[in-house]
Amino acid sequence: MNFEFPLKELPAVMRGPRVERRRVLVGGSAYWGTIIEDGAEQGLLRLDDSRVVDPATVQHLPPVAPSKIIAVHISYSSRSFETRNQPKPTETPTYFTKPPTSINGHGCEILKPADSLYLNYEGEYAVVIGKTCRNVLPDEAWDYIEGFCPALDMGLQNYRDTDQGSMLRVKGADTLLPIGPGIVKGVNLFEQTLRTYRNGRVVQEAHIGDETIWGPHYVIADIARHITLLPGDVILMGTPCHSRSVDPGDVVECEITGLGRLTGTIVAIPAPRASALGVGHQPTDSPEVRRVAFGFDERVPARFKDNYVAAQKELKEKKT
Amino acid sequence: MNFEFPLKELPAVMRGPRVERRRVLVGGSAYWGTIIEDGAEQGLLRLDDSRVVDPATVQHLPPVAPSKIIAVHISYSSRSFETRNQPKPTETPTYFTKPPTSINGHGCEILKPADSLYLNYEGEYAVVIGKTCRNVLPDEAWDYIEGFCPALDMGLQNYRDTDQGSMLRVKGADTLLPIGPGIVKGVNLFEQTLRTYRNGRVVQEAHIGDETIWGPHYVIADIARHITLLPGDVILMGTPCHSRSVDPGDVVECEITGLGRLTGTIVAIPAPRASALGVGHQPTDSPEVRRVAFGFDERVPARFKDNYVAAQKELKEKKT
Amino acid sequence: MNFEFPLKELPAVMRGPRVERRRVLVGGSAYWGTIIEDGAEQGLLRLDDSRVVDPATVQHLPPVAPSKIIAVHISYSSRSFETRNQPKPTETPTYFTKPPTSINGHGCEILKPADSLYLNYEGEYAVVIGKTCRNVLPDEAWDYIEGFCPALDMGLQNYRDTDQGSMLRVKGADTLLPIGPGIVKGVNLFEQTLRTYRNGRVVQEAHIGDETIWGPHYVIADIARHITLLPGDVILMGTPCHSRSVDPGDVVECEITGLGRLTGTIVAIPAPRASALGVGHQPTDSPEVRRVAFGFDERVPARFKDNYVAAQKELKEKKT
Amino acid sequence: MNFEFPLKELPAVMRGPRVERRRVLVGGSAYWGTIIEDGAEQGLLRLDDSRVVDPATVQHLPPVAPSKIIAVHISYSSRSFETRNQPKPTETPTYFTKPPTSINGHGCEILKPADSLYLNYEGEYAVVIGKTCRNVLPDEAWDYIEGFCPALDMGLQNYRDTDQGSMLRVKGADTLLPIGPGIVKGVNLFEQTLRTYRNGRVVQEAHIGDETIWGPHYVIADIARHITLLPGDVILMGTPCHSRSVDPGDVVECEITGLGRLTGTIVAIPAPRASALGVGHQPTDSPEVRRVAFGFDERVPARFKDNYVAAQKELKEKKT
């Protein structure tokens, strides 16, 4: 990672104690709560009204309500190597956006329309902005971070051939941004490992400190050169190698040690009504679409492919 | 314009009576008001508290606060001809986004950082969504429109070489989306003419009904196939030919007959602090940047170029 | 009901066809949907993505996110008679507010802190504002209504002795405003009957057209004389006689024919931590508190009292 | 002030360095900026885009956009003595609310409808919440404060006879909550002095540390026992003695040393249209209304009355 890395001093948002805030639905009502970090109730969720619940038994809501979501295209060396055959994709980070309506919570559905062939996972960590931020330097940027979350930047790759690179329809559809389970601070992000799972098997893995090209401080300072970031805004920090397509019934997870494990299930929905009338770009299955949906197996560790295929096989057996 | 055009029946949002709502600052306080359509006070603004003010004498605020802003790349045949040498750019519309922090009001500043060479105007009409909208057909889409506004989709073209087509830094910077003066309904949009002015001279012009390729109903139905549009969301409907770069001191306006005339002034600001440290993509002046910033004069009516140059000359004389 | 009542003409928002919009959680993700009004799937919920679900099997979220909530103190003749021994409480309506954090959805928990003795139900109908509204006349006010919902204006009556009439702590606590299941338009509100249930037994009942003193048009025009109402704002229209206290385990419902049936369950939570330190007004059990919590049985139909007691008895038996 | 006062340790939000953030309109566009605290440009405002402007020359917007506003009825011993003839009004603080639509900025208009006789000033300090807050103890509450602002809690006292104590129409009308000029942290609030001015003459004055009965930590802990406070929420901390009515043309200011000086001008507007039809409670001039509008001169320092009358006299002379 460039730009003052390793950090001379760990920024406050990464120093302990660990604090994880979650937004959950208990008995049909929405509450904020804090994960209990030690003692007999460690790992349980203390609602703000003092009740303690097992977070495994409650529905989660997204812990953020951003006014904008900005995503780094490539920020992991393994992903750069896979897609571009070199360890750094571009001299400086590049970005796209997802609309706030794509936000989704832990334990969610991720929708795959009937006319779409490819829906790819991308496990990432998200940065949540805590204070209005514009025109800051990388060293100052840490002070504007509220915390970090696991995230899944899902993409309908059949729309890769349209939108001239903005990926609005690839990445912007409803439900395509599961995030959570909570917002975490007080954890040294650079010592954590990110893993994406398909049906319980690891299909992406990266040590964040070793493999990410740009840190969140750099990315915030870059974006805030021109764009004011507001409290609650979300920055998605890119995915490591082996983003691949998944099928209805698949359970996709992004786990980041220290942050938590985020789960979503792929669910089929009917094709949009207007698509039947021929309105808009129809899903395509071009070489470019397939290149992104399938990636380059020869440039990623073989175990990801093996796990991916094994998970797919199990899903098929389960369905039949 | 395709897809049931000419319309068999004018949709309610385009049928009279005309209603224009504005958000203004009077004596330092923000109010909503309605333009008076006839009688002795025609053209004045009746604040909701019954006071009547001359809208030319008050500061305007943006009449919208969208959760997302989606823009059509090209939707005018003249623009398609200029940039692609053919009357229709693609089979179906393509889109990019601007963040809500780019929103600006009538009578605003449009910021040009000191290290940016090219800041282009694009006069457009904007569609404001009135009701939550997902999975609708073009015929139904009209019911989800609140009204229409003039807009200026400004772009810092020096960032054209980065972001792989998303144009986040080209189109997303603070202040780059003046919109207003108000939201208008009850006007037949397809009978209106759009004009962009540089220092009072026409530099873009298009008859909306004759030249736009896709209507708002088609675009809404297209986007809402996958993305829920929320009340207040804004869709920018593309610009006609002759988008060009402007300089600090220039007054840029977008006038749409029946809707109103929107004004902004280009203002220089310092380069971002982080740019001096070399953070992020630095403004470039590549052939691709210049191609977009300068366009193709041979494919646009000569009077636009003449007016553009005359306006530029006057600005220089005024400065010296 | 006064002020042009019966209405000369039914306003558009009360004319058919009926439309009911709900916000639900399916598979952990939030969606908007519309109730199917006829045919084989009548009563089912069509999500905006075309899937059809049984609304009885999914979790509901609040269908509104108001910037403010204003409630009429008394707007039913039976309630006025109960509390003031006369058919009209005051010459003109009076109001209080509830904070947006009190909002709750259908099928929710309603929280009763351990140190509170009395938590009263009040079944009501809510009006949802659809357009920015200020300085309108009653006849015009109908155009600013988005729709209607059942609501439960719950109150912790032990805080009746503080706040000098604002009832912030009586009515403002988290979870004290269940609203839904959906927003409905196209129904003649004045022909509907409101019923509140405790554990399935009717404990409040009123024919809205016969018993309400002020219509929503009057109330909107009254408030909007000084206060701008924004889209999504909620007005609670008062409760009929026999508001009474309920206990943890009780299921409280507000049903309005034509609009739907809203359910909540009373749930005990610990007393606030600061209360143990003596911070703030402590719950009281004064004559005034008891007067409101228990009401005047001699001025309400006996069957309400009978049903209330029977429901209470069943709850106790169920608990033991 | 009770509850651990004097504080054993100054909370972080009151420790230096001082930071003041303002939201302003420059050239018609809205920006955030920070007051420069020392050096040659001390007192100027550095916009986030690096430009420096004189804050005296730019229009201010409200620095907050709260989801709710909660106000303490009485929290100053001088006000308690004036209105209740005793140094403490009640054992514990009591509260009312103002709707977010009442928010207004520095240098604003404060509207007085033509049918209202009395519009009273109340200079106060406001607390802005920085983090979601529920069920906290007073000692913990400091961590949830973003900063402090001067505020004017204006009231149309002619509506004192309605709303049964909630004061919705007294305190809730549009424009009745000027707040700003900015949000300040890093200042020891308890060492500051609050002054309200009518046309430049002091008409209220209080040393915050000496005269306030409850600190913000106590009030937050009290409210958050039942109500979740969200980032941006505003708490108004009460006014000292000598709230009095002002007239169109009067300039009212609230200055808090260390925080800034907030200005508003009283402006006449027509009576609401619906009032002419007799809709709603009409302004009254009862003994209770006059008691509050005029207060008790014999229980306040004579200089406030003298200054008030002198300022009134000057306004009349200026008008004639």
C-alpha cells in the first residue's frame, strides 16, 4: 500500500477498544445495539434499551443510510493481476458509484432477474464517513471515518456492454449492496483478512494490509479533492481476485476478521416487465461480459476455482 | 423520438394549467413559492405565506433534494451526430450518475479549480420523480413524474482520462449541477426549445420534440427495470450538440421555453490541497480530453461556434 | 363533523380505485409493494419486482418516514364526552407532536419500561401528506393528502404529570407510534369504522363519518396556517372513547375498515439506566395520571369495559 | 447547576482547540467552511474549497438539519424566578418540541403574521447531537454532543391559549428558530455569557455556568431514557429572564461569548388565508397571553426593561 504505509501511528479509528454498532429488527421493531465485547455475554447484542439478544436470531437492517456510495474499481494487487496482468491497475485509483437504493442488510436477499445470466460477487470492506469532509490531506482523512463494514459489491454482468463504463445497471440494481452486519471501529484494518464464501467455501481471500494498493485515507483525500463527503456516505474499497457469478440458492458471504461476517442469498425474480416490451438494453452474453463474469482462472490461486466449483456442485445436488 | 411518439394523448403532467414551484431565500430565510401565471402580477413569485416578490430580486435555492441523480449520456440527435457522426448513438440509452452534492441552484457559482483547464457546459432538461417507481412500462411512467426543470450538467473534462467511463470526477464535483429556477408541470415539453447561452449568446439550441431520441417515459421505464426511483430523484435528459468549455467570469445559462432560464457564473477556486501532494489522478490535457472539451465544430451549426467565440472575446475585453 | 360536511363532492384521494402501498421485509431485504385488489390473488401483495407474497407471512416496515408528526388531542365526540362530558372538547382543534423516532410498523413491539405502570392504546387514523403544503384553505387541503393509515398513538401515562402539557415523554418514546400496514387511497374515509382490539376483543369503536368533529381538510388547513407540511409528514386524527392501559403480552390492534388492521404486541423492557440514578421525572401514579390511564367507565359503552376486562383476564390465564 | 457540577473534568467537546463550522451561501451556492482562529485572517471563514471570505458579507444557512428539536421549558434560575417566583421551576426539567420546519439561519427573517400581536424572543444555547444516543448516563452524555450554537426560540404568544400546553402554534411556526451562525466545539460553555439584544440593546443576560439549573449532559440523559436522539438533533437549553415581544423592523440577536452572535429581523406577513375563514384557533389577547408576552418586570433587573423600551422607541422613530 502506498502513501505513508506502514502508518507511522495507528489512527484513532483503528485503535481500541473495539465498538460494533448494529441496526436490527426485534419483534418487528427497529433498534440500534452494541455488540458485547467481553464477559459471559461476549458476542451478544445489547440493544440500546438494555435488552440483550443473540444477533444470530434477529433480522439485520443496513447499518448505514448513505447519501452517496463511491466504489474503487480495483484496489487489490491480486485483482489487478487477474484482470490486467500487472500488480497495479492504474497510477491512481478510479471510481464508480452505486445508488443508495442498492443498499441491503446482513441476512438479505440478492435479486437475480430471470433474464440475467451472470450475477457476480465481490467481497469488500466499506468505509463509513463520520463527518463532512472536503479538501483534506491523507493524514487528516482518518479523522473523518466513522468505521468499517464488510460489504458485497454484487454486479449483474450482463449489463457490462452498456452504460459506457459507468456500470449503472451492472452495479446499481436494487439489493446489490449488502453491507454489515454492523459498523466497527477500534480494529486495525490492515491486520485483517477478507474472505468471500460461496455456500461456505472460500472463493476470495486477501490480507488487507499486504494486498491493498490504496488505503482509505488516500481514497478519501482523492475523492474529497472535488466532492464533499457527508456523514453516512459509504466508500467501497475494491475486491481481491476471483469475482465470479453465482446462482439462485447460493449463499454468498463476505467475512472480514475483526469486522464480522455478512451473508446474502441469491434469489430469482421475474424479468422486468418493460424488458418484455424491448425497452432498454437487453442482457447480453458477449465476450466482454463473459470475460468479466468468468475472470481469468489461470491468474488466481487454484483453490478458489476448486471451492467455487465444489460449492456450485453442492447447490445443484441440493436443488435436485 | 421513439416509443409511442408523437404521444396519442398528452400525459397529465404536461397538460395545463402551468404550475411552477420555486425555493428561494428572502431576507435570509428559505421559502417555497409559486409563480403567478396571469393578471397584473404575472411572473412574480407568491411565497406560500402570501407575500409577493419579484423572483429576479431574490436568491434561489435548488428546488430538489434528490437521493440520486441519473443522467442520459446522449439523447439528442444533434449531439449524437456531433460526437459519433450518426443520428442515434446507441440502440438504447446509456447512463451515468452525479452525486447529490453536485446540486446547485439558479443564480449560482460553478466552481473551476485552478488546475483544471476545461469546464464544459451542457444545457439539459431534468425530470423530477414524484412517486416511488419500479418496474413500470413507458405508458405508466408519466404518472411518476413530478415536473421538469432546466439544468446545466457541467463537466471538468480534464478528468476524462480517469474513472474508466463513470465520469465521477468529470461530472461529480461540488456545484456541477445547477438546476431550476423552479419545478414546472402543465407544459407540453415536446413543444419547447432548449437554448444554452454563454454571456448572453446562444451556443446550444434544440427543439425538444424534434430532436430528442428518447422521451422521459422511456428512460424512466428503462432505469426502473432494476432501480427504484424515489420521490425527488432527478433524471438528466442529455444535451444537444456544441458542449464547450468556459472560463471564470463566464455566465452560462440554460433556457427552456415554458420552463424558465437558469443562470450560473464560472468562478475560479484554488486547486485541491491534496493535488499538490500528488494525490489522485491529476488533470490531463490528452487528445481524448480535448476531443470532448472542444467537440467537432465541423458537425455543428456555425452560428454556435461564432457566438461562442464572440462571447469569449467579450469576456476577455471585460476582464482587461 | 363541521366545515362543509357532508362533503359536496368526494375528493380525489377518497375516490377509487383503492390503492394500498406497503413497505415489507422479504428474505431480509426491504421492498415496496401493492396489494392486489381483485382476481384470484386478491389480498396478496405484489412486490414492485413482480413477485407475489402473502402479506400475512412477511415482516412490515413503517410505510412512512415523516419529518414531523402532529396529533389532534381530541377529535371524536365520544372521546370528548368521556373526558370532558360534552360532545365537543374545544371550539377548535388542539395539537401535540410525536418525534419521528416513535414510528413503528405493523407487527411490531411496543415497549413498556419496567418502571412504567400505564401504557395506553389509542386507535386512530393517520393522514399522510403528499405535497409541500402551507397557507391552504380546507377545500384545497385534500389535494395535499397522499393517503391514510391505521395508527396506534400509544402513551406512557405515568409521565402525564411532567412536560406541562406537551406530553413529550407520554407520547414520544421510541416505538409508541405503530402505523400501517400500508398507505391507502381511493377509500371514502367517512364511511369507515375504526376499531381497537385488545387480544382480539373490541375496546374502542367509532364510525368515522358520524363521530369525528374535524375532518383532515380542516386540520391540515388549520396547521398549515403557520407550519409548512412536507411530503411524508403525518397527522394523527385523534381517538374515540375508552383509551385504556395494557400490559406486556397484550396484542393491541387498530383496524379501520377499508384501510387495514394494524397489530402490535406490548413488550417489557428494563427501566432506563439513568432513572436508577434519579435523573429526570420519575413515573408517577397521581390522580391525574390515573384519571387519564383509566378514563371514565360510566361515560363509555359498557361492552368496551367488558371486553377490556375479559381480554385482560385471558392474558393473565395465558401467562400462568 | 446540579448533577456533578462543577464538572470534575472538562469534557472533550468543551476542551480546545475551538472549531466553528458554518454553512453559508457564496455567490448563490451553499458551502461549509471553518472560522480561522488565529493569524492575520482570524475571524474570517475558510470555505472547504480553500477560499477565504468575510463571514459578515455572506448569507448564512442553518448549520443543522435536525430530525427533531426538543426544548427545555425553564433552565435558568432568573427565568424561574421571574415566572414562578422561585429559583427552580420544577424538580426535574420539562420539555416541548419545535418542528424542523421552524429552523432558520443567521441573518434571517422572523415572520410575524398580521393577526398576531405578540412575538417573543428567547435567547438560548442549543446543543447539537453528534451520535445516535439512547439510554446513557449524564457522565456518558458528553460524548454524544457535536457542538453548541446560539439560538432564538421565538414564540407567537397569541396562541398560548390553545394546544393545551404543547405550544405547537406558539413555538412551531415557520422561521421561529434562528440558529447559528455556526456550530462550535472546544469552548467551555459554563464560562460563557448569553445576551439577547433588541436593536443593539441588551434585553436578556445570563452567565451560563452560574445561572443554568441543568447542564446538557443531564438533559440528554433525561430525554434519552425513552427517546433515541439522532445525529443532528437539536436541544434548546432554555432562556433567562425577560423574554418580551418585539415588532416588525426590530433586530433581535442572541450572542453567546465564545459561540457567536446570531441575528434575525422581525418581518410582517399577511394573516393566514384560512384564518379569515375562521379556521382554527384565532389569536387571543387573554390575561394568560399577556402574562407570558409581558412577563413580570418587577422580578427582572430594571436595565433590561429600560433597554427594551429604549430600543422600541428608536424603532418607532426610525419608522416615522
